[in-house]
Amino acid sequence: MTFFEEFWQLLKKNIRDYGMYIALFVIMAFFTIATDGIFMSSRNISNLLNQMGYIAVLAIGMTLVLVIQHIDLSVGYLAGFLGAIAAITLTAWDLPVWLVIIMVLILGVIAGLATSLMVVKFGIPSFVATLAGWLIYRGALLQATLRTGTIIIPNDSFNAIGNGYIPDLPLPDFLPELHKLTLLLGVAAAVLIVFSEISSRKKKIAYDFDVPSNNIFIIKLIFTVALIGAITYILAGYNGLSWTAVIVLVVTLVYHFLTTRTFLGRHIYAVGGNSEAAELSGISVNKITYVVFGSMGMLAALSGILFASRLQSATTTAGQLFEMDAIAAAYVGGVSSAGGVGKVTGSLIGAIVMMSLSNGMNLMGIDISTQYIVRGVVLVLAVVFDVATRKQGK
Amino acid sequence: MSVPILVMKNITKEFPGVKALDNVSFQVEREKIHCLVGENGAGKSTLMKVLSGVHPYGSYEGEIYYEGELRNFKNTHDSEIAGIAVIYQELALVPEMTVYENVFLGHEIHNGISININETIKQTIQVLEKVGLDVNPTARVKDLGFGKQQLVEIAKSLSRNTKLLILDEPTSALSETDSENLLNLLRELRKEGVTSILISHKLKEVISIADKVTILRDGESVVTLDGHNGEVNEDILIKHMVGRSIENIYPSREHKISDEIIFEVRDWNAYDPNRGRVILKDMSLDLRKGEIVGITGLVGSGRTELALSMFGNPDGYRITGQMFLHGHPVEFNNPKKAIDAGVAYVAEDRKADGLILIQDVKENITLANLGRISKGGVIDENVEIKDAREYTKSLDIRTPSIEQKVVNLSGGNQQKVSLAKWLYVEPEIMIMDEPTRGIDVGAKYEIFLIMNRLVEEGMSIIMISSELPEILGMCDRVYVVSSGRITGELPIETANQEEIMRLATD
């Protein structure tokens, strides 16, 4: 098999996975040209990542909820409400930031467990249970902000979560235009990926499994390194890596690992693929439901923290329509509406795609009404592509 | 001689990577019962899908003449209008609707825009009489048993003036009596001018009913035999189906049964709160090391319920009674506990309860015992691939790769994946619920060989089956179940079909 044949076959086989990256690339290229490069500027990309943080973490949690054939409509206002709780405990109660964050995350988990209790114990469809949650948290948010209206958060370390950047190395003379720690982390990440890929390839060869040819492997590595290099360079050109980006990155990595490499992940996909068979294979469907909704609640809390911190305040409309953005991002990212299929990395890309569209169209000065229509069309196109390529896979 | 009702000429149908039908010709005479047999994957269902328009005109090569005319069905609606009806294994009824609503679904009797319910019910009663089904037309379909649902489905097709009725393995989920009734119905319909094409794996049934038999193998039509001049018998059919003769359908084994009772159930009662009635009454049974014990009975007699109640009770029955493993009392609150104790359950309906169809072979095999391939909850992919390949090889699962999605495999190979999954947990006791349902002769034989190997290695098997020859051919002992009670226990030496049927209808 020649190099190109192998390349072409790999591409065809994985078109579902690569399709979204290609779409993202096309969208980014289009906006870069249409805005004379402003879209790709360090400042704009950095901004874009910070804007999508609170949707991205929701989309990751929503991925698992959709995979096990449920839905959670309550997460938007839950995020808003928990953001308000954070604001109140920070300002009126004067609690330390770390304690507030831990407390709010735990409250999120409890809220998620309460939802799944309705689903598991009383057999209420998740759509209905979380629609009730949507109403309840919306009311709770309004009550929390009733007396004061918007609650301003005058706490710098809390606000840094949504607005701040990681500190730089104390070397003012070396590469003054760039953020050195960001570059260093990028290099470290690239080295780590290269080594882990090589070691995984060696293990596979030791087991006598088929692996892609050397050429393909090297190209893939070069491509990955170049991609990390480009992102790092762009971010280093502004203020470096933001705390939001760090959080999203960590959440993605943890969830990616959990879903692809562990017991728990396998069990979640098994329940989504066929819950009867999963139950009879010794997997507790109820337990998985609790875990998935619990994690969703926690990520809703995290989303609320990110959003409150970004606005430096809790508002009466915080969280409005977040759940819809998260669901859209997950579907754009390849989650199957029939359940059992969907990757957290896909949903992250989905969130970036949707945010790039808004951001790019904003830069072009396109009216918000048109923006909604374009995003709706993209959502439909993404799902059509997904369904079409799935059929081809058979 | 009149024009044949159906002539399919040189049909070729390709799917990506496979030629499902290769130049098949198939001819059906008017007012006959024509059986279509072949192993799974031989192309029977594909041929019928080409005929009925599921695979539309243009997606296949060849010509279809129906009632002497060249027809190009673009969808199932076209073929329905022409008078062709297909009844699949998975019934196309709406469970929440009534019998009469189902029978006239899609061609409702109406005055203007409102449905004429009285007329509908009247005509439903007529057509139900035709199929010999005595139920209230206003009953909900979900409250009927499977056999009756199937008759509703046939009634539905008759209400549309069907001339050619195609039944895809209609009896595979039916008890002996229900099957017999269904076959009699086909004979009745034949008198009234309805031609039937019957796809079946049950050769005895084919021999008893067929006017003609066509055998397909690997997408080609091998031969068409006449059912009336004595040239059709089981040996000949099997020989044509597999391309070789199988000396004995039930392979022999060395019996290594020890006296040690490994598993025992005593005074077992179960109440199902969902159905609001007692489903198992005072059942007691035991199982020895190295033994295959059969449990048989009619559909609905409580065989599967018994298995589930012993296997961690996932449906939440209220159970009284005792269960012993190696003489120690045990209690399984969920399937996981049963699995951990060394009990496996190969589900009756592998698609609904056994496999995750959208996942690949590898993930299905390791699902019930991920602990074997992981450390601290993290799965070692390489060990998983290695193990999955081993099991795929040792059970001879025919799949392009272990990354193939299970949904794309044939029934026999799916069943082997289901078996592999349970062998992967290395159980001591395996409960196999209808292990050969809907799979072909060749694959059955292989499953039996595997079962023999397992008991020779010291495993014990409880085999639930409604196929009496299979029970008699494979088991060392058999329990007969009727209406939730054990009505008899027979050593295999004295068991015969008549005695079992007598106990099963007790």
C-alpha cells in the first residue's frame, strides 16, 4: 500500500471524527479572510476561548447525559442560580474564594442527584423532571437577586477565574512580546504527546498489532505538534493562557480520560447503547444515571462560577439559554440523538464551532437575527452530516 | 397451468463489500405454500426485501414479474398496493393501540375525515374470524400474547386484500401449539387463494407444510424441490443448506457429571408487581457439576422469569425461597452479585437484552468483566484487543475484525459474541435462554459443540429451550415448566416429546 492510499483510507475511515475539525478549520479560515485577519488575532482567539468556557463545560456534561438517552434542561438556570449563590456567599457572608467554589460545586452535585432521583426513583422522564428544574432554578435565581438586583462581586481572585491569565516567567528581557510560560507549557504538552504516542505505538508493536505505517505516524505527530505550536503561539501573543482556558482544558482532559479509558466510561456508553443488556451484564443503570446527572450538576456549578466571574457579578438573567447552547454544541459535536454515541472532545469542538460563528459574525457586523439563523442552519447541517456518515459506516 | 404469481429473474443485490444475492431466480406458483430456507446470511431476507420494495427498484439488478407483469416497486407502499404483505419477526404493531385500530392502520375506514369506528370493528371481527383469533377488537395489542399479536398482524395484511403473504420466521418465537395453529391457518388461506412464502429455520415445519421448497446458500439459489413427491427430508435440506451433510445435529460428548450439587433452588416463589400476579410457584431444582439441565415449557410458562429471578432479579420481582451455591445459601440482589458469584445468563433476546449492537465485537466481549483488563478502573486497551482476538478465534466468530460493530454480524455470529461475553467472565454456571433461537443449522451445531466443550471442562449449564428435539439431544436431565410451576423432572433416558408436551400442558 502506498503512502497516499493509506492516507486516503485512514481519512475515509475516520471522516466522522475529522469532519468536524475540517469544518472548524473552514469556518475559521473564512472568518479570517472576511475580517482581514482580525478573527485569527491573538487577542480575538484569546477572547473567544474565554467566552465559550462556560458553555464548553456544560456541553461536556451534556454529552454524557445525551449518551445515556436523557436530557437536562435545568442546567442553564442552575448555573445562573449557583453563580448567584457564589456572589452572595462572597459578598454578604464574606467566605473565602476556595470555600465558595467547593461549596458551590457540591451544591451542583446535589442538584444533579436530585434530578436523577426523580428520574430513577419515580420514573419521571428526564425532559419533564429537568423542565421542572428549569422553572424552579429560574425562580430561585430571581429570589436570590430580588433585593439587590445585580450582585457585584468585588473579589479580584474570584474574578480572575473568568478574566485573568496565568502569570508569566519573571524574564522581562527574553522574548518581550510573548508570554513565556504559555510557550513553555505548549512545548511541554507537545513533548508529552509525542512521547506518549511513541510509547503507545511501541506497546502495540510489542503485542504484534497492526499500526499505521511509519510515514503516516510521523506526519500525524508533526501535524499535532504544529497545531499545538500554532495555538500556543497565538495565545502567547496576547496575555497567554487564561484561567478559563486552563479550566476547560483540565475538564476536557479528565472527562476524555474517564470516558475513553475507564470502567466508568465504558459503563456509561453501554447503558446508552442498550440499558437492558447493560443491566444484565452487571452494570447498575441507576448508579450510572446518578453519576452522569451528578457530574452534570457539578459542571453546571462550574459554568455558573465561570460566568459570574467573567461578568464580575451575578445577574437576574444569568444562565438563560445556556442549556440550549450546550445541547446544540453537543449535537454539532457528533453526539447521536439515539444515544450511546458521542465524544466529549467532539462536544468541545462543537462549542468552539458555535462560538466561532457568533464571534466571527460579530466581527463582520452581521445582525444578531441573521446570526441565529446561520447557527440553526449549521446545527442542522452538522446532524445531517453525522447521520449520513453513520449510514455509510454500515 | 396458470401464470406464476411471482417470478424473480436473475436478481443481484450488492451491499458495500458483500454480494448478498448473486443472480438468484425464484418462482412461486399461485395458491401454494412456498418455503424459503437457508443458513443465516444466505440471502433469504434480502430477497424478500427486494421483492417488497425495502430495497427499491434501481438498487438491485434483475427483473420482478408479479402476476405476469414486470413490476418496479419503489417502496413498500407500492408492493402493498399490489397485494404483497410481509410479516417480519419484529412485529409492526402499535402496542398501545387497540386490535381494530392496528388492523386498519394506514387504510382506515372513514366518512369524510372521521373514522367510522362501528364499521371498522365489524370488519375487524370478520377478518379476525378468518385467522381464527378470538379476541375483543377493542383490546389493546400490548395485552395480547406474542402468538396472538402475530395473528393480528396477519389479520392486518388480510384486511388489505393480500394475495401474496410473506412470513419471515413466524414461528421462531412461538410455542409448539401456536406454531401448529399458524401453519394450519396458512393451509386455510391457501384454500382461499392466498399464496404464502414462508421463511423458516424449523425444517420439520417446512417438511410438513411446503408445496415447494427453495434453498438458498451464500446468496445463490441452490435448488427448488417439490414438497409432494417425497424428495424433501431433513437430511437433504441440511445437505443443500450447508453444502455438506451433518451426520448428527447433536454432537456427542463425554459425560463427566459429578455427584456434587453445585447449585440448588428451593421453594422458589416470585410475584411480579408490574403484572400484579404470582409468576413462579414452589419451584425447586438442582444442578450438578458438568451437567446440562434443560428447562422447557410453553411460551409464557415462566422459564425466562425463573432464569431472571435467579440471576439477580433485574425486573424487581418479590421473591421468597432459598438459593444455594456449593451448599451455601446465597442471595443475589442484582445481576452483578450473580456474576461475581460465577453465574452467567445468556439472554433469550440477544438484540434487546444481550448485546450492545452499536458497539464493536471487542467492547461487547469484555463488557461484563472489565475488571479482567483494567487496573484501578483504567482499561488496558492492548490487553483488551489481545483477549478479544483470543475469544473471537476460539469461538470461531466470523467477523472482518474485532472493531466491527455487532449490528453488522449475522444472527449466529451475534449469538457467539453473546456467548463469548459470558465465557469471558469465566462462570461456573451458565444459564442459556433459547441459545439457538433464530440461528441456522451450521451455527447451532457450533453452539452445541461449544456447550459440550464447556461442560467437559467442568462448567454446568441450565439450558432453557422450547425446541424439544434440542432439549432431548443436548440435556442430561430436563425440568418441565407450566404456568409457573415445575410439573415434572425427567432423566433424559426416559424423556420423550409426548411426555414433555403432556407435562407442559399440565
